[in-house]
Amino acid sequence: MREDHVLGLYDAHLADLALWERRWIDADQAVRDGLAMASSREAAQLRVWFCAKGLRAQAELAALARARRDENAASTWLAGARKLIAAARRATEEASGITPTTDGWLALAEAEYERTIGIARPESWSEAAAAWEHLERPPVAAYCRWRQAEALVSAVAPRAEASATLRDAHAVATRIGAQPLLHELELLAERARLDLTPPEAGPHHATQDLEAPLGLTPREAEVLTLVARGLTNREIAATLVISAKTASVHVSNILRKLNAPNRIEAAAIAHRLLPPNGERRERES
């Protein structure tokens, strides 16, 4: 990138690189530099983004300080995190009318702040992921699903639930070639003994009949097959081990992509593309 420091974008990308290379202090400094550049009211939406990145660094640094029983360092990083989340909230009030991504970055920042203070709340990450899925930003949504799976492990949730969430993130990261994220997902799967293998993997799985023709993501295709079977959002959530709110977001995205007025019409579209049950069983056998 050209070293344009006018709005702090260069520093934000330096911070992103440092985060994936686990250079937390470098990331923190780059965010500080970027925020100093993005001080105008017009750059409010950028400040929310920068703060979310800064809070990710603060969360890692605070966790390291707690592991080392370094109370002074932990207090320093927590104080920095409090300033960043306050700045993110102020900037969101200024910028929420400019771009819908502002609310998504704030949801991510709030979840990172909870991570900084040592709270593992999967719901926060699920809400952030749903926001980014609604905005059709797969890389950020996959990051949030990684953190959701991590929080589920910390909260001692059923392993099947954490595995399903991690598989969602892994499928997206594989599709877009996000190698650093894939590495982190596989490390989490290894240390928490989570299963990244899809439960019904196979070349003729029904969802593949829907993905490409309808322009759906793998998860959306999976949800549509369940809609076609007449399942409610709550039943879909239970089947896929996701929240009912996330299931609702997926269904809304599907209806919009298919230009379908309701789930009955969406199911009808799916039925036109899916092979008969007998044929599918024969193909899969």
C-alpha cells in the first residue's frame, strides 16, 4: 500500500498484519497511530473499525498478563481497552447513519472488550457474526464464528455445538483462502478436540444442488434444505446447533437472494432444484 497517513488506513492495515502475526504490541501501536490520524468527524466510521482492531490486541495482551500474574500490566491493558470501547461507542453514534458496517464493527468491538476483561460470552460473538453475515462480509463473519467457538469451549458448552460453529468458520475460510484464519481454526480444533469434518460430507450432498444455482453460501443452502422440509427457525437452530436468531438471519438472507416473498415460495424454489429422495439416495449410495 501507498504510505498514506491522512485517514490512518495504512496504520489500520499494519495493525491487521501485526494481529495475524501475533505481534500484539505492534498492533496496539499501529491502532494508536491510526486513531490519531482519523480524528475528524468524517472519519468516525473508521475509528470504530480501528477500535475493534485495537481491542483484539488488548484482549490478547490482557490474557498474557493474567497468565503471567502481572497485575500492573493487566491493569494497563484493561485501562486501554476501556478507552477504546468508549471511543468506539462515541464514534458509532456519529457514524451509524453513514454506513451499516459501523454497527457491525461495534458489535465486534463489544465482544472483544468482553474478551479483554475475561468474559467468555458466545452470544456476543454470535450476534456479531450474524451482523456481518447480514452485511455479506464472510471474512469478518468467519472471524466472529472462530471467536464464538472459542467462547463456547471456554464456557464448557457441548462439544458438538462448538464443533458446528467452528466448521462454519472453517468452510468460509477454506473457500476464500484465508490461510492465517485457517491456521487458528485448526489450532483451536486440535487443542479443544473439535471435529471439523462435516457430518454429512459427500460429493452429492443435497446442499450442493442449491449453492451454485441460487448463489447461496454452504450454510444458507443447508438452511434452505431444512426450510424446504418445513422446519421452523427454532427447529433449524436445533438441527444445526446454532441460535434461533442466527437461523432467522440466514432465512432472511435466503429470501432476499431468491427474491421470495416468504418461506413457502423459497421451499418451492428448492424443491424444483433438489432431486427426488429416491434418486438422491441412489446417487449417494
